[in-house]
Amino acid sequence: MKNTLKTSKLFAVLGNPIKHSLSPTIHNYALKKLRLESFYTRFCLPQDISADDLRSFILSSDLSGVNITLPFKERSYQAVDRVEGIANQIGAINTIVRKEQKLVGYNTDAEGFYHAIKNYNPKHILLLGTGGSARSIALILSKHNIELTIANRSIEKLSYFKQFGNTMDLNELCKHTQKYDIIVNATSASINGVLPMAKECLIPLLQQCKLAYDLMYQHNDTTFCTLAKKYTNALDGKAMLIYQGALALLYFHEMEFNDIEFIKIANLMAESLGITL
Ligand code: NDP
């Protein structure tokens, strides 16, 4: 792998709130182990910062690259000079690399999610939620020809998802007996410690699936993972965080993508959190 890094570089994750972010932990651990003389920190930006101000913040700083988290992913799409890859279709970015005075945007969330679940070899996935993360997940899964059913509490945003598969509201989902290989909780219900749908409807779905995946992560199991673990394998969003972070690290250091190095970086990041992938 070609490493073009010459001098010490500074990276950061930008969000609000940001205190809880594990990105500095996983990046700094990997950077040290890889002997890359870079440092990764975090910045809490005002909730209402404009795309222009976000852009100025990065360009007037010493930052060589940033990760973007809630609530700035869509806004950042407008803040960069160029968008590359799948981010163009998603309309949101989570990684920005500064090249001279130009900002280049990428979305590594979608690929990160795919790497987290691909070993389960899913044929049919149930996706709960229609927010920004659900959009990127639906897109990457459809690119891998995985059959999708998308369900949400409210029906307004479901129409966008018709291009990716069956869509329905959660009440209708309760009436179906369809079996899914993976159930993905891409709602933000876990943030409030609640399940994304009625427990009595969720349990039969969990009993029949190979994996329940909650995008959210926290120190302990999320409400969704706690229930799911009684019936099947369950993972939280740390694996997705790690894979999207490993890909971002490669972009930050302009390293050519290579499966072996990618997995090596992901494993280092996992080690920093005391988990195995
Ligand atoms: P959005 O705010 O864009 O979307 C929220 C979604 O959750 C909507 O579909 C909403 O439904 C649904 N929802 C909210 N509360 C409930 C509830 N109580 N019951 C049922 N549905 C509910 O969020 P994002 O897509 O940006 O993020 C979703 C989750 O993914 C968050 O928990 C976030 O932390 C996590 N995430 C994790 C990442 C990682 O690396 N691990 C990366 C990105 C996100 P409705 O339309 O009806 O309001």
C-alpha cells in the first residue's frame, strides 16, 4: 500500500452533540499502531451552522480532513467542492478530505454498514426507518441485489423507498408472516430507549432472522439489542462505525484501497473498543 503521508496531520469529527463519539478513540488507536503521525479530535459546532460556515470552519483550520456526524451530513453535501462515489446518490456525506484549498466529500457509512453485515449472506432484509441512514443503507443493499422490505412509523417518507423494494407502515408489517434474514433498526428509537415497533410484532420477526442489527450504539446493549439477543444474533452500530472509520482513514491518508489493509485497520479500531468483528 502506498502511504503518501509526509508530515503530521490533524483530523476531527464534527457534530452536535459530539461528546459521546467513539471516533477519536478508534482513529487515534489505529493511527498510533500504523505509525502515522496524525491526530484525531472532535469539535461541537452550532446546530444551525450553515453549509458556508461549515466550509469556512474547515478551510480556516489546520484540519486535513473531517468526519461528519449528526446533524450535519446533508448540509455538508453542500459545503464541498466535489462529491465522489455513492455519496452523489445518497445526497449526504460523512467524510471530507481537504486537497489544497478544495474539499472532497465521500460517504463511507453505506459501505461501512455493508461490511458489518455481509458475512451473514442476506437474501432479504427488513429495514426499519426512513431517515438519512436508511437512505444510504437501502441504496447500498440494492446495489448488492439484496431484496428489501422497508417499514416506517409514518408513511410520508416511504414513497422514496419504493424504488428499493416493498414498503409498508409498521401496522401493516405486523400483519405479515414474511421471514427476513436480517432486521435492521435504522430508526432513532433506541436513542429514547424504546423499541421501534410493538414488541409482540417484533418478537416473531426476531425468532426467524439470522441477525438483528441496531445502527445505534452505546456503552450497554440498546433496547433493541437486549430484546433481540433473546431470540437471535444481535449487533449494534459499533461494527458500522468501525468499517466507515477504516474507510475514512484510507481516504484521509490518500491510501489506495486494499482489502487486507482495510480489514487490518478495522481490526485495530475494533481492538481499541475491546470488541472483535
Ligand atoms: P433520522 O432522524 O434521519 O431518522 C429517524 C427515523 O427513526 C425515522 O424513520 C423515524 O420515523 C424513526 N423513529 C424515530 N423515533 C421512532 C420511534 N420511537 N419508533 C419508531 N420509529 C422511530 O435518523 P438517522 O437516519 O440519521 O439515524 C438513525 C439511527 O442511526 C440513529 O440512532 C443514529 O444514531 C444511528 N446511526 C449510526 C451510525 C453508525 O455509524 N453506527 C451512523 C449513522 C446513524 P418517522 O419518520 O415516523 O419520524
